[in-house]
Amino acid sequence: MAAPHSAVSGVTRRWLDRFASLTLRTKLALVYTGVFAVGGALLLSANYAMVSASLEMRGVELSTTAALPTSDPAETLVIPAPTVPAPTGEGGEPGETGEAAPTTDWVATGAEPLAVLVDDYQVGVLSDLLLNSVLILLGVTLLAALAGWVIAGGPLRRLHRVTDAARTLSEHDLHSRLDLRGPDDEFRELGDTFDGMLSRLERAFDSQRRFVSNASHELRTPLSVQRAALEVPLAQDRVPDDLRPTFRRALDSVARSEALISGLLLLARSDRGLARTEEVDLAEVAHGVVAQHAGAAEEEGVDLRVDAESAPVDGDPVLLEHLVRNLVENAVRYNATDGWVEVRVRTAAGRTVLRVTNSGAEVGDAEELFEPFHRGDAARLHRDRPGSGLGLSIVRSISTAHGAKATARARPEGGLVVTVGFPEL
């Protein structure tokens, strides 16, 4: 007995899953239609029951009255008999007698024949009532479904505006507002709440960017003083030999701090979006950056090569150069002895793709490298010249500012593949 119950439960679950996958507008229209259909069916049932009871009661009274004995022939119930066509002879002429079929009335002398007629009358009336009522109910139900679909679509259009805005919103267009119009209902309240959230986020992002920019500018001055205080004695040979390694380490620390501050400034600038754009050939940028880093790559024992075809993009030339430079510097720094780096630029189907591939140690989660100050695993952290952890963060920020998408994946043999896809020009 458990198998049929399980089958019924499975069918019910499938129908519930299908209903849950419908849109809210469809669900509301179905609910409106279902409620109207149930209400109409109940009204039809009640009407049918009342008419049936009324006909039955009056039929009983009529049968009882007809069954009472009477001596007055005038009170005899006379019911018209159905007319029967007269018999015809050959050629369609009347019969031999020439007389029409009898059309005499039928006199009901008992209650039983009358009861049969009353029952037939009741059945006919109820059948007509049921058929007409069902047809009307079906028509009005279809109109209710259409009305429910239209009525549900009006308020949900405003809800779709909130959904579309939340789907496409980014930190670069927090200034936009929904400004929903219409009646002061729950949807209007939702839109106003969403606009208020955007205002708070915009203030928070602006405050963070201003802080990063101001702090970076303020920190540059003391770092410049520290660099001069260390470089001047070293250049004048006024530092004892036993202190020279310490001075060198201090200079390296200052250089890393300056690189970190420059990265923060660049990150803050790219997060603000593009003030102006122009057509830039990404292939020329790639060739220039590779030429600049050829010497450093040779010192590291890395084979740096470029394969770039002309690929114009719309963007900021300074930021695009920083994007390519960060990718090349990362690929050279986190590489293996006798490793290689390939910079490739191609245009296909109207899109420009920049891909930087390098050999090296195995990488765990490549996407985590886009997080600020995330430098990867121990193999990347414990190098002679570890980075600041902002390289790929800056790459993604600049890519987003240009409407591009930056992705990374680890190579099975070790190393990384970073791809930046630019939109159609």
C-alpha cells in the first residue's frame, strides 16, 4: 500500500516544484483565477441546490393537488397532447379516410402520469440551468484570469525596476536613483528604501576613496624624507660597513612602502571611474611594457615574449599601461627559474582580449589573488621580492572601470593565466 501513496506524493511534489518555478505575476494570476473559479463554483452549486429544491417542492404540491378526487369535470386537469401528423397515402396525399390525426387533449385522471411529467420538467430545467451556468462560469473565469494577469503586471513593473537596478548596480553608478512614481504603497516604500541605501553606500564609498587618496598623499612626504636620509649618507660613503646592510634593508622597506602607496592611489583613481577616454591600441601598450621589462626578466632568467596584433580599445592610456605593467610584473616576479611569460593580444568577434600566461609554482585559488593584499600561498609569499598584494586588485579595478572583465585560472603545470576581455569598441 505504500507504493501508490509514494507515487501520489511524487506527483504532488513535482506539481509544487513547477508552481514554485513560475513567475510571481503568473502565480498571482493563477491565484486570482483559482479563487474566482472556486467562488463561482460554490455560487453555482448553491443556486443549483436552491432551484432544485424549489422545483421539487412545487412538483410535490402539484402532484398532490392533481391526485385529489373531484366531481366537477371542469376541474379535471387537461394537458395538451402532442400533435401527430396525419397518415398519408401514395404520392404524399392524405390517407384514404381523409381525416387528420387526432389532436385531442390528454386528460390526466391520476397522480402518477402527472408526476412523470413533473419529473421530466424538473430534469429539463435543471439541465438547462447547469449547462448555461457552467458556460457562463467558464467565460467569466477566463476574463478573471486575464484581469488578474493585467492587474498583477502593473505593480510588478515597479518591482522589476528595483530588481534590474540591483542586478546592474556597481560602485561606479551609486549616484543613480530609482525615484519610483505611483501610489504610496509597499512598492513605493521599497523603492524609497532602496534609494536611501544607495545614498548611504555612495557616501561610504566616497569617504573611503577620499581617505585612501588623502592618506596616500600625506604618507609620500615622510617616505621621501626617509629615502633621502638613507641615500645621502650611502652616496657620500659616510656609513660604516657594518651598518650598510641595515641601510639597504631600510631603503628596500621605503621602496616597498612607496610602491604600496602608489598602488593605493592608482586603485582609488580607477575606482572613481574614467574621467576621459580615447582610442588606445592595446597591442602598442603591450609591446612597450614588454620592452621596459625585458631587462628585469632577463635578470630573473625568465623568457618574456609578446604576440600582439593591433587591437584598439576605448579607455584611459595611463590606466591601461598600468594594467599591462602589473600583469607583466606579476608574471615575471612569481615565476620559476628558466621560466617564461607570454603576453598575447587578439581581437575576435569585436572583442579585444589580453592574455598573460606564465610558468611558475602551482596556484591554489586563482580568483583569490584579485583580493586586495592577498598574495597567494607560501610559495608566493616567501620570495626575495614579495609584492604589495595590490597588483591584480588594480588590474581588476582598471578592467571594471573600462567595462572589461578580468579572470584568472591556474595552469595544471604550474603558473597562472590572466585574461582581460574588453567590450566591443
